[in-house]
Amino acid sequence: MNDNINIKNIIKGKSIALIILMILACSLLTGDSSIIIPSILFIGIVGGIIKKGTMNEVLLSNFLAFVIGSILTMIVSLINVYYSEGGLYAIAVIQYSWIYIIFYTFIGCVGSAIGFYIKEEIDNRG
């Protein structure tokens, strides 16, 4: 099984932009509630299903999308917190947001792998 990575397939299409928009919408609608982790996992599963390519290409594409989406979400929430709560609270948000970026990216990549295997099972069944 030769699993070569093609950079053109990673950034081709609209799946990265779609995943970033889903992450932004999910984080803005749910905030810091307990439903964010299942939502991120679901977005990862959807991203794994919609992206065509090998396993490595799907994971790298979704990794890139989740990193960008998590950073954009952090920036949007930081601006929101700065104007609503003040500068000191915004500094606290920056300190714990880096851990969430890593955690959400990991959860999203796990969901992407699950979505890839779901797509493979659907394609092999029919």
C-alpha cells in the first residue's frame, strides 16, 4: 500500500473552507459549553467523509483546517471578550486558548479518521 501525499489534493476543493466555517459557526453558537467537543468530533467526521483522497491527505487537510479554524475562533472570541469584559480577562483567555487549539485539533483529526473509515465502508459496500 503506497500512500503518497499529493499537496495539490490536500488544498484542492472547498473542504478546508467549509470545515473552517463549520468550526467558526459551532464555536460562536455554542460558546464554551459542554456541547463543543461532540460538535468538533462531528465536524471532523463530516470533514473525513467529504474529502476525497488517501488517509494521509484527508488527515493533513483536516489538520490544516482545524488549526486555522481554531486560531480564527480564538481571535474572534478574544475580540469579543476584550470588548465585553476588558483587557485582563482577555489575557486569561489567551492563556487557556492555546490548550484548546491543540485539543480541538486532536479531536477533529480523530473525527476525520472516523469519517474516512465510514466513507471507505460505504464505498466498499456498494
